[in-house]
Amino acid sequence: MKEKSILFAVLRILILFKDKKLLVTGGTGSIGSSICKYFSNNGCKEIYSTTTNMNKVKSDQNFIKFKELDLNNIENLNLDTLFDFDIDYLILNAGLNRDNIFLRMSTDDWTSVINVNLNSSFYILKHFTKKMVKKRFGRVVFISSVVAHTGNQGQVNYTASKAAISGLVKSLALELSTRNITVNSVAPGFIQSNMTDKLNEEQKKSILEKIPMKKLGDSSDIAKAVGFLCSENANYITGQTIHVNGGLALI
């Protein structure tokens, strides 16, 4: 009986996203890569992603169909040609940060971050939500950030771009809800990544002191939250933000 229960659980996992198609922007980064891997391990039929440079694609990512895309200049591209396929799940994960205190922040630092983190989503959403509306199914998940809700010194451009996503998610959820399309976001806290690996011990200690769980999150924690929002378990959840931050900010 126990063996049958285990087998049933394994089979259920394997068919969680059976025959579904996924697009994750920014699939070469820590979080984007983990999301792609999570969906692949759970039976997703086709996985697409974007990158600014195909040289960033890792050797173990051959299960992902990458499209080279400059999100800072997306308005000049023909997305019908680039994305000549339909999807079930759209994960808007790609992001850019160019940190500096506001008085020293250049116009380019502001514009490029807003373009990549926010404006590019408009064009990608316009392309894919039309297809989702036609087939009356879709799951859209944005990757936001804890600092979108708390603010952070030296990141007015980044926090502004991520905070804007909250309003976008709520309004778009209202517009698409009757078409069986949910729109949500996941807001990570401090996640183990290439960026945190560069911190010295004193900086890591300072960060950990702020986190009640006293540890950094893993990119797989974000992937699981995204997977939940795309699964049938979240069919009645839309317009929401799931905070994955170890208690750093209780919002």
C-alpha cells in the first residue's frame, strides 16, 4: 500500500504540467534557470526562454528553446516572428539593476531599468495574452521583489519598476479573469545567487541578521512558488503577490 501511494505521488508530479508550454524571460539567471528546471521536472511539454546573449546559455540547458532578445529595445522587434508559438504559462522574470543613489543616477540608468523590468512586459503581454484569451486559458506570473514593497536605498529605479508591477498585476487580473487567465506575482527576498556569492562575510552577516529564518532563500524556493501559481491548486488565485522572503518583510 505504501509503495502504491509513493508511485501515485510520483506520477502526479510528473503530469502536473503535462502537455503544457512555458515561456520564462531571463532563463539563464539563477531564478529563471530554476523555474525552467522545475517545470521540466514536472512534465512540461515545451519550455522557451529569452536571453540577451546566447553565450550565456549553459550546457545543461539543452531542454530549453532559447530566443535571443534585447528587452531594452523590444518595441522595435517583430514579436510575431520571434514568438511564433502559443504558451500556457508566461513567467516575466528577466530583470536589470543599475544601482546608485538618486542624485548620482543617470538618465540611462533610470530608463534602461524601467524598460527592461517594466516596459518590456507590456509588449510580451500584448503578444501572448491575445492567444491566451482565444483559447480561454493562461497563467501569468511576474517576478517582483521584496524591495518593491519596502523600498531600498540606491535602487529608486529598480524599486519603481518592481512596485509598478503590483498595480499592473491587479488591473490585468481584473481584465482577464473572465477568460480563465490568472495574473499574479512572486516577490523574492534575499536569494542565494551569483550576486550574493560576491558578498564578503560581514555583508552576509548583516543581511542574515535581518532575516528571521537566518538563512538566504534558494532559487528553487521561487520556482516552487511560481509552479504553485501555475498549477490547478491555484485556479482561484489572481491579482495576488506571494512573498518568499524568510520573514524579512511581513506584508
